[in-house]
Amino acid sequence: MAAADAAYDRRWLVVDASGTWLTAQAAPALSGVTPSMKLGYLVLRAPGMLRLDIPLDVIEDDDSVRRVARVADQDVDVVDEGDLAAAWFSNVAGQPCRLVKLHPDAAPVAWPAG
């Protein structure tokens, strides 16, 4: 991973309809998603899908898109990336889900090992 990319590592996560972190173990098709960064965007590709471009550094101050996601036993403040991203990931995963980004004010996440 390039040094510039490291700042964005684990900044986004996919959550199921209840807001719980959806791992590739729970939704194996997610392992086919390939991320890259280009010109200020997180570029996501998956087999059979058009690419999805997500702006890297949008600071969202609209409380209507703030959510709480569940990662293991921790509640995490996140920002919903919108309906287009949700539809894209729902299509890939084969179940309703949403792409969310850690809110800049969120407490550090205790990511499970593995």
C-alpha cells in the first residue's frame, strides 16, 4: 500500500440493513471488490459491475446522513455514502447493504483480528 493510501485504510465499511459491519466472510462476493485510488477518488470495481467512484475527502456535516454502525461489540459514528453506493454494494453482496465512511470525529475502531 502506498503511503498516501495508508491514510484511507479502513476508512470505509459495508454494513447490512441493521447497520452491522458486513465482512467478506458473511458476504463472500464482497471479496471480489477491488479498491484503488485515483485523482481524489476511491475507485471500486467488481466483476460484472460498472466502477463506483467515491470522493475521498468530502467532509459531511449534514446530520441526516450520520449513522451508527456496529463493528464487533463497538458502536461507531459513520457517514452514509448514499443510495448509489448502497445499490452498487447491494448488487455485489446479493443483499441489502450500505457503504459508510468513518466520521472524522469517530472514536478509534477496535477492528477484530483476522
